[in-house]
Amino acid sequence: DEERFLCASRLATLSEAPRRVLRYLAQCELEIAEPLLKQSEAFDSSDLLEILDHVSIEHRILIAKRKRVPVAVADHLARRGELSAVRCLLVNKGAALSEIA
């Protein structure tokens, strides 16, 4: 796990990284996934949407708190109806919310 954490921490600062590796690490235990979910700008909407359905609520909260949350991701989080994640979206100035959300 220490190796995966170190890898995730290093990849989190890169604007480009292997997508398959990013998605894998983002779905690992929260301690490993956290640096990527908080910092990585290499994820696009499709990456985040795929990740959302395979992780814990704690992972989804980190996604809702990201510096930038695309509309499709915010809508998907809102449709899940998890209040803690929705609250994070509502206070996140970087979350692009549609009327659906």
C-alpha cells in the first residue's frame, strides 16, 4: 500500500498521466486515492463518472470538493442523493451546477 500511496501522490501533481493507472489508484482505499481525487487535473468528466460508481461515499465527497467539478459529474453526484456529497457541491465555488442538480 505504501508504494501505491507514493505513486498516487506523485501522479496527483502531473497534468498528464496514464488514465488506466489513475482510475485504478482513484478507486483504491481512501488514503491512496485522496491525493489524486483532491489534486489531479488529469481526470476528465468520463474518468470521474466511471470512478463515482465504484467508490465509497468518502471518495465521492472528495470528488465533490475538487477545485473544478464538471456539470455532468455534479449532476451525477446530485442524482445519487447523498446529502453530504450534495452539501459539498453546493458550497464548492468550482462546481458547475445545472438546474437538474
